[in-house]
Amino acid sequence: MKDYKDTHQLKKLEKYYQHVIDEIDIGVHVIDEDGKTIIYNNKMMEIEAMHVEDVIHKNLRDVFRFYEDQDSTLLKALLEGQTIQDKKQTYFNNKGQEITTINNTHPIIENGKVIGAIEIAKDITKLEKLIRENGANTGERFYTFDSIIGESTAIKEVIEQAKRATRTSSSVLIVGETGTGKELFAQSIHHGSDRSQKPFISQNCAAMPESLIEGLLFGTKKGAFTGATERPGLFEQADGGTILLDEINSLGTNLQAKLLRVIQEKSLRRVGDTKNTPINVRILATINEDPNQAIEEGRLRNDLYYRLSVVSLHIPPLRKRKADLPLLVNLFIQNLNRKFQMNVRKVNEDILRLFYDYDWPGNVRELEHVIEGAMNLIIDEDRIEFSHLPSHFRNKMQFKDDIPEMFHPIQKNDYKPFTEPLKEQLEEFEEYYIQKVLEQHDHNITKAAKQLGLSRQSLQYRIKKFQ
């Protein structure tokens, strides 16, 4: 009878503990010595957007994913027996959703042996997202010359010129096609100069109508127009630092004249004001076309051009620095591996040759988007194959005369690009390609899967799919 009462009391007490743990407004997660979850309260379920069945009695590593350079603070406390205080951790739940918490983690020790670990977590996911979005909206991505990747002569010459421009406060005009990385150079100049501790403010001149951008740049005086308030413009906000005027050729000529006066007089007048305000701002500007053509066609005042182009940097398009392709491809793969929690190692060598043959009208930005599009189509492969490339890019390549035969879904003479749905064309290519690789390896599944960058299971699934 006593044993029954003791067991009954124990179960009752256990229910009390569970009720308390579930009611407290902070996440509680406990694992045993094998790394399996034994306690997971309601608040933790809310923070991680998961059900208790998704986590309880399962190994932590089987449920959650962590960045390559991080490990679970719970597992760290378990394996190292150390208490971790106020540690920010970003990780992913079983649906791939990003979670950020501030953790206090403690090992559970019995008779000198670690038998588990407990974590008390505070959710800051929304706060962290808000900070990142606010930083993105105000242009606070931090680029330096170390961020510029390239070993080609063309890009190294421009980098050297830009580094020399960091020594002065002269205006700089950065000329380059869309997607070449003009803002990256602008930020690098700012962060390499003695103004680096002061603000860097970027404004795309094509992003707003002229009626609004004047007040945005130069500020407004209260009562200047209906609803006008006393507000400093971007030039005043950047005082002591640097302002980047992106796509300067998009400004109207009247506003260009006012900008020229600001540069000459080193002072500005807010919209509706009668007095001038002195400013100390370095001006960087970008243009995505030939400045001489923009002047001839009336999109850029020649006097403003001369003021802005004290230093001129001409960023080479990607087609003129193709020696940098392997470096850029590797950089984007590694960045996206961290972002997507993937483990892609490289691109197929034949794909790289296609990249060399392509002119890249969208420049480095287009290359990054092609790599990102390819990685979105990868399942468990460890390299990018032709079938992973975005469909619009594959379609362009299929009409090139020098493309390898294996990249043609069907013979060029029989190709009917506008008579079949895209999905059928892609499936036809995939079937053709797999068939050729299988024949090349005498239908050895292991060897063919290795060349295709697939697991045996993925290849067998495709073989069955195409019968």
C-alpha cells in the first residue's frame, strides 16, 4: 500500500512539474545523455513552431539544423559540461524556418557525470528579422575591398584605382553596366577612407519621382507645402560621411542643376527654406551607361559630369573578366550553402565551359542568380549539373552551335522550341541525359549516379520514372 501511495504521489508531483513548466513564459528544452529530448514545454513549441511529437525522444541533430560554424548550445553543454550564458543562436526547425533565441544552457551533473543538459530560451526571431530588414532598407550592408572577388587584370586595375581614391574627399563617378557591382566599390571606398566612422547613405535616383526626391535629398522646411514638416535630407544625414547617388542619369536636369550648386558651394537649401546649411559630404555617383552618350542625349548635364568625375572608375563587365568565373562561382556556392544549409561542392566542368562561352548581359548579378536558381533545384546532389540550371538559361544554351551534344535534349534539326510545353521539354532532356550517362557506364548505377551528382536512390527513382 505504501509503495502504491509513493508511486501515486510521484506521478501527481510529475504532473505538477509539467504543468508549471508548460505555463511559464519562457522556452524550456531538456536532453538526456544521448542527446534525445525528454522535456519540451509549450513555450518552446511556440518559439520553434513545432509540436512536441516532432521533438520528444528524438535526437537533437535529427530534428534541427545549424550553421556550419555553429553547433547546438544544448549539445555543447552536454559534451563539454560547461554552462553557457546569454548566447544568441540562429538555427532551423524541421520545416526549414529560421529561429533565433538567446539561450542560458546548463549541464545536468550527477555524481560527477554529465547526464543531460537544460536550456532556457528567449525568442528574438522577430526582433532579429526586424533589425536585418531595417539594415537592408537603409543600405547598411557592409562591403570592403576584401568583398570584391577577382584575380583578372581588368578587375585588379580598377580595385587599385579605387583604393587610391580612398585617400581624398574628391567626388567619384563609378561607371558600369547593371550588375557589375558599382555599389560594392562605392562602399569599399567609403569604408577604406577616413570617413569610415561616419554615415554612408545610398539613394537610387530612379526609385522615386522627381517631385519627392528633391525633398528627400535636400530636406524640407515646415510649411513649404501642404503636409511638409521640418526634416533634414539625406545630405544632412550623411554629414561628415559619404552619400552615394545611384543612377545619377535618372535625375531630371533641373534637379541636376541644384545638385551641381550643392557640390560647388558645399551647402544646401531645404525645400521652402531661405537660408543655406553648410555640409561636409563626399559624393559618389554611379551611372549604368556611357556618360558621353548620356550627355549627348540630354540625360546628364556636362557641367555636373565634370564635377562628379574628378575620379572615374570604369567597372568591367563580366564578359571582359571571365578569368574570375571560377572564383565567383565558388563564392556564390559557398554563400548559398550557408544560406540554404546545403553541401554543394562545385559545378560540372562542362557547365563551367558553358559559362565561359556565355556573354553574361546581366553580369555578376546574373551569374549569382543562375547559381541560386540551380541550387534551388538540387535535391541531394553535391554538384551543379546542366539539368539544375534555370530553364531560361538552358534554353539560351541549347541554341548555341558549340554546345556539347549531351546538352541537347533532342537533335537540333528536330528541335521544336515553340510547340511543346516547357515541362515536357525539360523531362525529355533529363531522360535523354540520364540514358546517355547510363550507357557510358554500361548501366552501372553507382558509377552513373556519381557522374550525375545523384544518390543511388535518386537515380533509381528517375530510372523508374522514365521506365
